[in-house]
Amino acid sequence: MVRRCSVAGCNSTAGLHSFPADLKIRRQWLHALGLEDREFPPRAGVCKLHFTRDCFSNAMEVEMGFSTQLALKRDAVPYAAPPARTPPPQRRLAPTMTREIGCQTEPVSSMYAGVQVNMKPMRRSKATQSRVANGTCDTGTPMEPFTECPGATSTPVKRKRCEVSTDDSSYHQDGSESSMNCTRVSNEVLHHKVTKYIVYEDKLLELFRRCPVCTRSVVVSQTIIGTLLRVKQHCAYCEYSSDWSSQPMVNNIPAGNLQLCAAVLFTGSSFCQISKFLDAFKIQGISESCFNKHQAKLLIPTINWQWKIDQDDAIENAIANGAVTLGGDMRADSPAKYGSYTMMDLKANRVIDIQLVQSNEVGNHQQMEMEGFERSLSLLEERGVVVQSLVTDRHTGVQKFMREQKKDISHFFDLWHMGKGLGKKMDVLSKGKGLQDVGLWRKSVVNHLYWSATTSTTGEEIVAKWSSVANHIQNIHSHENTLFPSCLHEPLVGDQTRHWLKPSTAACEKFTAILLSPRLLKDLHKISPEYHTSGIECFHSLILKFSPKNTVFSFKEMLCRLQLAAMHYNENAGRSQASTADGDLRYSIVFPKFKHGEFMVRALKSNPTTGYIDKLMELLFHHVVEEPQPYLDFSGQMAVPEKLCAQFIRPDKEEAVSRHGSRIFKIT
């Protein structure tokens, strides 16, 4: 027989509360309801509609969705009759969440705790961590009876599973479906954009130590999967149970585990360092195998795909701007396992292509640079880029290739590389016995090279101005070349005089041979008149933050870190100079190593942005996780060379270990 409210005229079955056992309080109930002269069966009760909100000890928990069972206070007394059907304006009740208390996801399916990637496609519930629209459930003011959605029950039951449906939010309890239409999901919350907090374990578990229905102590068990914490409650008194999860699931993967892996890689960090940091802070992290698995299956394909999108955009912009001036240079690891060749659009100051070459693909450092250059130039030309001119260093292989096969492209040499090479030769020469005076001219000679290149209009004029320095170091300021007959400076007196080199001395002769070497004079004709590869050098310095030379990466890991560095550079290449609150431009004084103790004034740039990381997170959580196969197929098209150790014969491990400990092995 169905239990109904014992108050005359009320047949409600929702939220019945039995008459108290305390005779004094029972008499107060009967008097308030006008039922002193009536007899009631043992299971008689009064529904919640006859109580005000203040009569319940957990009204707030019910309003917030942390509980569905209302608990009466010990001294609560009901009203004589429920309010009319058209009550005065009432305070809006927060919609009852149709899921576990605080539970932000469907229950975690049974799986091995160490395996967190399930590539089997799954339909994700659209209700995961969703915002809830305003429902139709109202509650009275503190002086009004407490009301709830029709069909809800406050009878303590053991909940097997709670789900949130995308249509009408039906509440499933013990396999039955009720017509609870007071909750409707709106827009889906973006898991990777939800703010996270550091919560101490003991403070968190305090929230689960008491039953939200009867307030008694409960049995609490917890399960940890990486950064995911699951807490299960069970009350032995009222049979209440709950299953709470600290984070949602995305395709059967804890969202926190995946985002931690993504944050490590997308920022160019090292898992080893992040793991040490988390361990020192005693923050629950993930295993290295978990990171490697997510990196291979999800993160690397995400980076490859996003770089393809950005590269296509850069190539389209280059084609739209007409003839392109490219700059190219290679960066090699030490030891030179990899060589990465960078091709940059110098007009737009944007990395347009990166080619990674492994040493066993070619042979040596020189061949790696040539291979990377040919691959990059061929790819850009196939994509329709019209190359007008090319600026590189003085690599002999590149010179020959451009001279014989690309005669329609103007090939120039980078001024910075020529100055760097000249300075190194002077440093080596100045270390010889009696040649220390050569080092005193280093800065002046390099500056003269820059001046000769930037103030001349033809190659012959550059050579004429440059050749004058051979006379200048000997205190001779008149020259035979009619294009530059004399030095332009005023007569040097006093402190302006230099350490002049005496003619016919070893220092003067050897220094002059470097300054007037035939190859240098020939290459001066091809110095780039306008564009230089300083941007490429800045990019190569940036790569060190994403791929330190003392860390070993696989071929795919190395390539994706280069692509991350390129995305970071392209986004921040055009940063403006930072300024103070008063609008003054900011500068700093630094002492770089190449200045050998001399200071340098450097303009401070505004803080870099990381919008590319947001794009990667969006792609990962909205597309790659949902359907990873197309991205894996795209990443799998990449040609990956064999490992360097593949050329060696791998011995049997047990035999190698036994020989390792033998005395004969050590002697031989």
C-alpha cells in the first residue's frame, strides 16, 4: 500500500517524514496539524510540503544538488496545511543535479589503472561538466513551505547509477525513469578551460565523512588513477551511497591526466622536471608510461596537424604577397644526431618550413644541411611559392646547387655569418705568440664590414670600402681604389689613436692575409643588401627552450618540439617594445658572452603570448580525443628513419648480463 501524507486534504507521497518517537515533539506535531484526536498507523507520516525550509538541516545541500534526501531537524514542527497552488513570488531553487553529489562524469568503466588511453570510439555524454539552465523547481522563502519538483522522492534509497540525458534530463534511479523535467543541459563546459585548484587530501575527504541524508558517519573508499580521485560513500544506516569523481572523462580518459600531459609537451617542458616538481609539492601526478602513451597516440598527432594548418596559412600568405625572399640555415645537435633546417620568409619574419634530418640518412653534418635545404626548397616550390632571392650562409654545397640548378634565384650571403666567421679567425690568430695586437682590432674590423655592406650600392663598392681596412690598420688612410680613395674619418689624435700594426711584421702580414683573402673578396659581392638571417638565429635560440641539446628525443618527438617552437616564434615575432606605466620605452643592460665583457643595451619586448597552446588544446579535446584515427593516419604518413642503433647487432640480454659480471669479459 502506498504511503500518503496523513494531513487531511493532502495526498502527497513525496518526501514523507514519520512522526517522531519523542512523545513531546509528537504532541507538538499533532497540535500544529489539528490531529490530536486521530489515530495513526505506525508508518504514518507528513510530507515535506508542510515544513518550512528552516525545518531541514540539509536544505542547502539539496538546493545545490549535493543531495536529494531532505533531513528534518530534531525540533522541527510542520504547518497545518500546505500553501495554495498559486503562492506569492518564491525564491528560485537551484536545479537538482541529476547525477551523484559533486560527480562531474559518468562512472569510470572497469579498466586497468595503468592504461588510460582507450582508442575505441565512445560517445561522450553531452552533459559532462555542463551548465544547467534555470529549471522550474521553486522553493518558498524562509516562511514558506519547502517545495520540490513533482515526482522527486526523499525516501532513502541506494543509488546504483545516475546519468544526465541530453533530452529533458531524465533521472535514472535503480533502472527506473522518472519524469523529472526540471533540469536541462545547456552549453558544454570546456574541460581544458575549467579552473583547477590545489586541494589538500585531508580537507577534501572531510566533505565525505558524514552522510548528507542522516548526517551519520559513512564508509569512505577512494581510488586513484593518475590525477583522478574517485571517492565512494556508503551509509550503513540509511543505505545512502554516492560515487564522486574529481574530474570528467573524455573518451574513457581522465581529463586531468590528458591535460597534464598536453601542458607538459605543448609548453616545451620536460616530463622529468615536471614530475620532480609535482613530487616535491606532493601533488598526485601521472606515470612516465602514461605520458609517453598519450604523447604518441594523441599529442604528437595534434601538434603535427596544427602545424600543417599554420604552415598552409604561412604559405598562402607568402604566395599572396608575390615574390618571396627566403632565409635558410641549419641547426645541429651536439652530438649531431639531428640536423634541423629552417626556411623563413624574411619579409614576413615567419618560419615557413622545417626539415628534420637524422645523421644516418645522409652521412655527416655538411650533407645533413644540404639534404634539409633541398627538401625545404623543393617543398615550397611544389606548393607554388615564387622564390625571388635566397639568403644563407656561405655553405659551399648550397652555393654550387644554386649556381648550377637555381640560376633564376638570386643567392645572397648573410652578413652576420660573415662577421661571425671573420671574428673567429681573428680570435684564433690573436692567440699566437706576438700576435695579441690583432685581437684589439676585432670589434672595429667587424663594424667596418657591417658599414661597408650597408652603405654601398654595388658589390665593387663594398670590396673597395672593405679593402681599405688593410691600409687603415697600418695608419695609412689614402687608398689606390678610385671607388673609395680615402678614409672618411677625421684625423685621429690623442686617445683616438689605435694600436697601429707595423708593416712587414708577422701580425700585420697574417692579419692582412685574412682581410684580403680571395674567397672573402669574392663573397663580398654577394652580401645581402637588405635582408639578413638574424630572425633565424633568434628562432634557433628559442628551440633550446623546447628541445635542450642535453636531452635525447625520438625523431617524432624532436620534430613536434621544433614545430611547437615555430608556432611560438610566428605568434610572437612581431611583439612591440615594452613600456613603463608613464609610457617610456624599456631597455636593459646585458653582458652577452660574445661581447667578451662589454655591455650591450637591449630593448625589452612585451610579454609573449601563447595562443597556439589554446588552439592545440581545442583541437585535442574537441576533435583528436573524440576521433583520433584520422590524426594518427596523418602523423603516420611521416617518413621516420631507423634508429641509429639499428645498424648494430643486438646481443641476447641474459648472455650480455652474464658476460658483464665475468672476470674474463673484463680482461678482454
